[in-house]
Amino acid sequence: MAETRVERQVARTLAKRGERAGWTRQRERLYVAYAVPALLILFVVTIVPTLFLLGTSLTNLNPSMPGTLRFIGLQNYQVLLQQDRFWNSIWVQVRLSFWTVSLQLLIGLGIALLLNSRLRFLELIRSLFIIPMVLPPVVVAIIWKVLFVPNISPVSWALSLAGIQGPAWLVHPFWALFAIIVAETWEWFPFTMLMLLAALQMMPEEPLEAAKIDGASSVQVLWHIVLPLLKPAIIVALLFRLIDSVKAFPHIYIMTAGGPGVATEPTNFYAYLQAFTFSLVGFGSSISTIILILTLALSLLIVRIVGRMVDYE
Amino acid sequence: MSRTLTRNRRIPSVSRRTLLKGAALAALPALGASFLAPCRPAAAQAKPYAGRSITVWITNHIYARGLREILPEFESKTGIKVTMDLLNFDVHNQRADLQLSSGAGNVDVMNLTFIFAGRWIGANWCTDLTPLLNDPKMTRPDEVDVKDFIAGAISPFSRGEKIFGLPWVAETTMLMYRADIFKEKGIASPPKTYEEMTEIAKRIHSKDVAGNLSRGTNGLHWTWPNWLYAYGGKVFANPPADMTPQLNSKESVAGTKQFDLVSTDYGVPGSMAFTDSDAQAIFNQGRAAMMVDALGVLSAALDRKQSQVVDKVSFALPPAGPAGFKPQIAAHALQIPAGVKDKGPGWEFIKWATSKEILRKAAMEKSHLAVPRASVLSDSEYKKQFTWGGADMGALQTKVLDAAGAGYMTYRTVREFPQVGSRMVIALTEISSRQKSVERALDDLQKDVIGIVQQAGHKINESELPKR
């Protein structure tokens, strides 16, 4: 029986579709084949340690006491949540993050605005501002520790010239936290400065010129044009610095070791002491798990806010 | 080509058989020696570990710095190459704790720190040195005279007959004072009691020179107990049998108030954040008139290269309190971590570093006064050299060691002490920074230490809890 012309056309189309479907499947398989090794490595280096952390936090593991790897359920968390020291560490972290991130953004933005020019001299100055960021944090901490030790402190000496007796910076609960905030801000404001400066230099000229032609003052241009256009960069810098602020460690370790008392002891330092100084690995893991949950929640919150606020179109 | 060369140079031809015979004859002595070598004691061989390398971790102390200078002596004597890391006390302990817990054996010799002795030995992280001591192949009979170590210095590292470390220092607390300032102010003698000490500090204290200097950070759990015990306070009821904390008793409150007064009100501003080297630098600059601390810390003032007060200081026994004279002692030793597979080279180093000869040298040439060997402390040369500002240092140390030998120091070698000591530092800095009153800080300390000892599996004896 001879095929009609229409039947032949339908057969051709179906064959093509089959070929295409087969090709799509092959392509998908290839993608999976390429992605699986990377996903496996990612799983091993991120998910497995996290699962190990969660598992350990449910035990009383203490390597200095053989035979302590015993499942104790949520006991570590119960003890932890009843501790004033733990809640104090959260409060220290909140204050530390708030002040360091705010100051880094404000100073970084201010200097980025001042340096937003293509003058050769300003480019040189810009390089100088980057120095604190490229120094190892331990070096920064030692520099600031020396600056704040009363008998040799140039800060106290400068104050004494003005007739003011400087406090014993690192042993006063308020000034010790202040000293760490200063050191942390000094080291990391160049990061926000660089990000915002890059955004400023990418900014379109037209809206600025239009505003100036319309008679807007510099403050009005800054407030109504520059800052709204910088918002995405500011939020990204905020996100980076906020997440990084939770990791603040070397400055605290060198300058105050969490003291006086526990006035400068944030949660990560508390976890470190428990896990590594006292070998309470199970208990330390429970603190780390809480830090992980809080950081994840904070990141998700910020990403959602950023999603709402930033119009990438 | 080769044949031509041989012919031209007239090299005598040697048959293959002759060559083999000659080689066999030449190898015979070497072969014999290699068979005989294992039969000879390692100690008897001149350099049984020649060519080996070892790593040593030790705390940064006047003794360790001196030892590093004379390392070439050891290296040429044994052929062992030594990498010696001098670490800050806290850094060493933290690294050592991690290293030991991992079971790694890449550090051959390590400090066995007094306050960690209970924990590290209890966890089987340290090598029992007794088999090495008793093995004539490893140790000559006259090589380590264990009985020469002061009993209080070696007992923290012994468990029954087993010895886990050989001590290199027996720290004793002392009072160091500026004799020139005392004279200038008309103060006839060093204080005998802590009240007197506070009075003298008050008299001297000025903007330029503080009445007293107390080391801060982790040094606080070493200095504060001098006052605590002298006032009748205690850390635990009867350690290790009864670990009930006693930290908020009325005696403890009284001692702490006196300590805070002399350390904060008449102390160097900011000293609660000072490490031992910070404190040494400040005292050496002449900024304080008195200091109660370990002799190893104080003796930095006798280093002419660094100190401006070498000829102005003198020493005395630490003052007493209402409960009597209760100075503190601490010894540190050298140990071989359990994870080290070949313990021979490390053992050679320990024998050398803690020998009478080297410890005497460290004392006489480097002012390492706190030597743990009785033979050095009673040496007439030592006595002659270290009668400082009229104070016979050897005699002072012996008095402190005798007093502290009464048994109240056991609180420091229990497994839980590092954690408790760290919590003490928090309480003391809360007091000095006026975040809490003495009573409240000690109540909180007591509460937390109860938690720590319970977490470690101890029972609290309710009847032993202090009542104020």
C-alpha cells in the first residue's frame, strides 16, 4: 500500500521529534555527568563536615577523656541555652557586628566619594588606603594592641597632651569593645571603599548631569541620585561585611582574649574556647551549630530583603 | 676506546676475581660492626641517632632561651638535629593539647605543663619514661639521677612508680621589690603580710611608679591563689577526692578584696591585660615597686640587657595572710608524646636538657633560678651568685617549696583545672573592671565551677558548700 504525501510528512516530523528528544536527553545526561564530580566534592567538603558537626553536637565528646563519645540528645543545647555566658556572647556579637559594619560602610562610602576621580594623585592615595586590608589580621591586632596599652599607647599620650587621662583601654568593658571595633573597622573599611568606588565609577553620567542642569545642589544629587544608584553595591557590601563580622577572631584573640570578664567574648570565641582550649568538642559543636543556624537565617533574610529592594533591571 | 685509554695510562690490569676478593675483605669489618652494633647499648654508642632530626616544643622561658643557645653542644655530641620552638605559655598549651589529642607523633619532645599534667597523663597522651630510665641500653646508671630532682617538682609528673616527664623548672612564687624605692620612702623591710603589702603599695603609688604590678590574663589564676589560700580560702574542698568548689566562701571574698585593692587601686593601669612578657617589660622599665609572681617571670628583671632595675631589686618570701604563709609552686617537665614512634632521639634530648650539668649552666649563666635539682640549689657557687640584694634565692625557694609541699597545691593538677582557671580569670577581670562586685563575681564563679565539675562527672558534696 503506497504512503500518501501527508503520511510521509507526518512520519518525517515524528522522526525529527524523536531525534530531538533523544538529543535533549543526551545533553541532560552529559550535564549531569559533568556536574556529579563537582557536586560530590562539594558534598564531601561542605555537607559531610556539617553533618559531622550536627552529630557531634549531640554527644559529650571530649578527646582528653577516652570513652566520652556518647549520644546525649539535646543535652548540650539545654545547658547552653540556660547559660548567661552564651546569651552575653550573642549580645557581644550583635554589638560588634552592628558597629563594625555600620562604621565600615559609612567610612568606606565617605572615602569612596572623596576619591571618586581619575586624578593620578587620588589613585595613589587610593592604593595607600588599601594597606590595612592586605595586612594579616594578626599583625593588625598586634599594632592596635600596642596602640592601646596604657603605658606605651600613643593614643593615651596624645590625650595626655590635651590634659585628658586616657582609660586603661583593654581592661575596661566599654573601651575594650571600642578598641576591637576600631581595629576591625580600620582593617576592613577599604573593602567597602573599593566596592563602592567601583560602583561609583560605573555610574552613568546622564542622571547626574540632568540633575545639575535642573539646579540640584550637591547634597541633593548625593541623596536623590547617587545613593539610590549605589544601593545595590551598598547592600552587597553590607552582606559581605555582615557575614564576615561573625568570623571576627584574631583581633579578639590577640587584643583582649574575650576580656575583661566576658565583655568582648562573641559566640565564635566562646565556641573556640570550649572546643579547643578545654577539649569539650561536643559542647563546642553545639555552639557552632547555633552560630551556623543564626548565620544562615541572617543570610536568607538579607538575600530576601536585597531581592525586594534591588531592581537589577 | 676504553681499552686504548687503559693502555695509554698504564693502569695495571686487575682480574674480576681479585677485585671481588678485595671488596669482600674490605667490607668485612663494616659488616661485623653492623652485626655487633645492636648488641651494644644505645647509650654506650657514641652517636646512635646521628643524622636524625627532632622537633621540640617548649614554653618561652629564660631556661628555654638559654637551652637554644647551647643546642650546638647537644647536636655535635649526639649528631641529632634539633628544631626547637619557643612558644608563649598559652599558645604552647593550646597547640600541645590539640597535638596530643590527635595522637600525632611529629613533635618528639614537648613541655609537660603543670596545670595540664592531670589531663594529659590521665588521657594516656604522655609516654611512660620509666622503661627508658630502667633500660641500660637507653640510660646509663649515672646519667639521670632521679632522686636529685626536688620531690615537689617531679611528683606532679609521677603516677605511682611511673614517671611521665623530667622537670626543668620548679617555679615558686616570690615577692620582688624595689629596694631603692623602699629605702627612699623609709620602708625598713619587705611586707610580711598582705595587709602590709597593700599599705606599702598605697604609700609608694604615684603616676610614674605603681605600688604593685599583677600580671593579668591567665597569670591571674597563678597569682590570685597566693591571696586566696593565705586568707583561708580554697578552690576545691579536698581534690581530687572531693571536688566541691569553695570559691565564694567569706575567706575567699576577703582574700580577693585584698588582691583587687593592691592590683587595681595601687596597680599599673591596664595590667589585667598583661601577659608575662608585658609585665616583665613594665617592671624592667621601673614602673612598679612590687610584684608577686613566679621566680621564672621575676628573674627577667635580672637580665642586664633588658632591665633598667637590675641593681635596684631585691627578693623576699611572698607575704602571709590570716591563714598563714601559702605560696604557690608549679613545675614543668619535658615529655615524649605517646604518639612518637621512635622515642630514642627525644629521650636523648630530655636526658641532656634536664641533666645536672645543663641545669647548673642554665642557673649560673642564664639566671634560671628556679632549677628543680637539689644539687644545684645547694651548690655553694649558686648561693654565692644568687644572694641578691641580701636575699639568698636558694634558701627562699627551699622555704616556699617546703611550705607548698603541705599538699594544698593539688587543686592545680586535677584534670578540670584548665577550665576552672580560665573561669577564674573571667571573675577576676570582672572585679578589676568593676563589672561586678567581689561577692557577685565569686558567686557566679562558684556557680559555673559547680557546673564544670558536675559536667566532668564529679559529685557535689552539699555539706561542703561554703556558707557566707
